[in-house]
Amino acid sequence: MTDAPRRYHITTFGCQMNKADSERMAGILEEMGFQWSDTPDQAELILYNTCTIRDNAEQKVYSYLGRQARRKHEQPDLTLIVAGCVAQQEGEALLRRVPELDLVMGPQHANRLQELLEQVFNGNQIAATEPVHIFEDITKPRRDSTVTAWVNVIYGCNERCTYCVVPNVRGVEQSRSPEAIRAEMEELGRQGFKEVTLLGQNIDAYGRDLPGSTADGRHLHTLTDLLYFVHDVPGIERIRFATSHPRYFTERLIRACAELPKVCEHFHIPFQSGNNDILKAMSRGYTRERYLRIIDTVRRYMPDASISADAIVGFPGETEAQFEDTMQLVEAIGFDQLNTAAYSPRPGTPAALWDNQLSEDVKSDRLQRLNHLVSIKAAERSQRYHGRVEEVLIEQQNSKDPQQVMGRTRGNRLTFCTGAIAELQGKLLPVRITDIRAFSLTGERVDQPPTIESVHLAGAGVD
Ligand code: SAH
Ligand code: SF4
Ligand code: F3S
């Protein structure tokens, strides 16, 4: 490979799963001798790791691609790759649409990047989208942070929510073994990482494809068991996990989170809609009442827990009254954060074919009203932090103010305080919260660690 290109750039769209895949693909490229380039225009290998969850995410890719495809006419040794979910969805059609592309590769093929690139350098144009068993990756990811890290625990999704492309593009569920997950976390601990987020599209499904069951018929490997299994990894101080599905979220899991000190009191549990008929049409497999019960149970065990979620407005057939049920649920629960989206019909999903689609005007009006409510509720939730001493894990410098560093509370609130990153990066600092905004906080360093009393006293006045 003497004449192989040397600099690479990866642009990542979409969710945490894609971010984790990009870090692994970057690791593979560096192992092959490529060097990171900050700007795509100076790179000889460009990889777009794409998302197709909504139409606007997909369209973004085509506009980026067009520019690089034109560049390839002047620079024929440019290597152009589309990876991720658009690659999986479009497959060979993408090679026909953008003939300048060298490689189209679905998410299940991320670990095979080296082998696929060798075929490209031998003069082939390739679409790798057939379903495969995902092998353990032996190369080291090039991680964006030195403090927090993603660790995949389950790939794919076996649900069939009627609006969602993920099962089509990410394939069936494949859990990694608890030993492989623990080994990755131990390595992270040795390297000085402090926080791990365990990842899966439907993380509560972890282990159901692994062999073995207990005497009472339960799967031997569940997310709860995994948390107990990895909890004492040396060096790792905080553990998070995402994304949870209300259908499988158990009290046993909630109890484990309350019991295990490293597991942070933050839960991302998308509800999608507050109306039972819409939930049914979405094939979500739970009711509004069950969702409310889950949140009640979480708060019974951990009164201060942060709750975030995803919601869709304007699903086919959603009436104004059904939308109001979503608003009312948001009002009642008071989320710390909510990702909202207008429904977008996706290829290959059942709901896209229904004839009761709503107009873009109705969808965007509902989205605006929901977003307005979300920021009011998030600001209310932020209030409980005022005056409290929170444990903040310092990640980076504040990009807008070099005098400040930024980190997160255990509840996942972005927090800023004065300090030098060289001294504080990776430290768990007690910070007294002085300024409150809807989605972030500012505070000052204090000497004493946060006490249980101060947390409870401050929390008591709010809920
Ligand atoms: N596995 C997670 C979410 C995966 S996709 C879950 O089950 O909740 C991330 C979010 O994108 C979803 O929670 C949903 O709110 C949103 N989403 C998915 N498909 C969508 C579509 N067709 N239109 C609008 N939003 C969508
Ligand atoms: Fe999509 Fe539903 Fe799977 Fe989540 S659980 S990834 S929304 S199909
Ligand atoms: Fe997007 Fe694929 Fe994630 S469609 S949201 S990048 S699983």
C-alpha cells in the first residue's frame, strides 16, 4: 500500500451508536497508518457515518457528499466512503446514485473496515450491506474524550415500532459477552477513563440472545446482571446506560441502579406519545399508565433521579386531543430533558404507507408547542440544583470561555465552573451551583465533598 492516501476525516451524524462506531473505525484507520485531518478538504480518505432516522438527517448526507464527489474529479486518488444507516438503507443504489463512491458499508460492517479498504485499494467498488455476525474488534478505538467512553453492549433491535428504520438498518439484536464488555471497561479504567456509557438501541434487551437461563426461567444474562458484573471495574467511577425501552424496564433494574453507587441517577426512557391509541399504532407495547408507573418507581427508589426521553409529534392520525395527552404527560412528569421530533415517514416502515398522514404545518406547530413546554419544565427541574453541592466530572474546557471547565453532574446536567483544564480534567469535583439555566448550570468549586444531607435537604423543597 505504498501509494495509499495518508490523511482521513470522519463526519458523524446520528446517535451515540454511530459515534461509537466512528471511534472504532478511526482506530482501524490509524492502525493502518492514516492520520486524522481536522478538515475534510485536506484529507485523502473521507468517511461519512450516516443517519437515516428522519428524512432531514438523510438529506444532509447527500449535500455533503455532492461536494466531495466533485472534488474527486480533480483528485482521483481521493477515497470516499459512506458508512452507517443510510449506507445500509440504500446499499448498491447509493453506488449508482453517486458513482464516485468507493465503499458503501452498513453499521454491522464497521469492524471490517480494513479488509474492505484493502479490496478498494485493489481497484474494487464495494457495497457491504449483507447481515453479518459482528465480531469482537481487536483494534483500539480512537476515542474523542479521555474521560468518558462509550461501550457497546448490544447491537441491533428486534422491536418493530411502526415508524422506525432502526431494525432495518441495524439488524437483529446481538449482545456482546459480559466478559468482553468487562475487559473493555477494565482497559478503559487502566487508561484513566472515569465514566462509561453502556450502549444499545434497546439496552433492556441485553442478553436475551445469549445462551443460558436461570432455574426460574429467566435469562441468565440481563442488563441488571451486567451492571452487577461490571460495577467494580477499577478506575471507572460512573456508569450510565442508554437507551431504555419502557416495555422491558423492570423494578429489578431500578433497584440495582439505586443499590450500585457507580450507576448514575439518570434514565433515558423514551415514551414517544402520551396517548394510548397512538402508542398502540406505534406498536410500542406499553401504555401511558405503565410509563407513569415506571417513573413513579424510579422516583420512589431515587427521589432525585433525572429523567430524559424522546417523543414524536404528528404521528399519522394523531388528533389535537391525542397530542394534548403528550403535552399533559410532559407537564405531569417534568422531564430534565426531552428530545422531540416531528414524525417523518421512513422507507420500509409500515406507518409511512398509511393514508392518515398529517400536514407539515400541523406537525411543526405541535413541535413548537411541545418544545416550549419542555424548556419551561427543564428550567423548573434545574431549580432543584440551586445552592446544592454537586459532584461534577470535569471533561473539557468550556469552548466559549477558556477560564472555565465543563463537566456533568451525576444527573447528566452540563455544568460550568472556573478552573484550568490541565489541572482538572478527569477529576470529580464538588461544585456549589450558583446559576441555573434550563439545560445547564454554573457553579463554584468548594472544598468539601457533596454530603448526603445537603443533597437530601436541597432536594426536599422541590418535588
Ligand atoms: N431505541 C430508542 C430510540 C431510537 S431512535 C427507542 O426505542 O426509544 C431515536 C429517536 O428518534 C426515537 O426515540 C424517536 O423519538 C425518534 N424517531 C425514530 N423514528 C422516527 C421517525 N420516523 N420520525 C420522527 N422521529 C423518529
Ligand atoms: Fe426503533 Fe423501536 Fe427499536 Fe427504538 S425500540 S430502535 S424506536 S424499533
Ligand atoms: Fe440514526 Fe442509525 Fe442511530 S438511523 S439514530 S444513526 S441507529
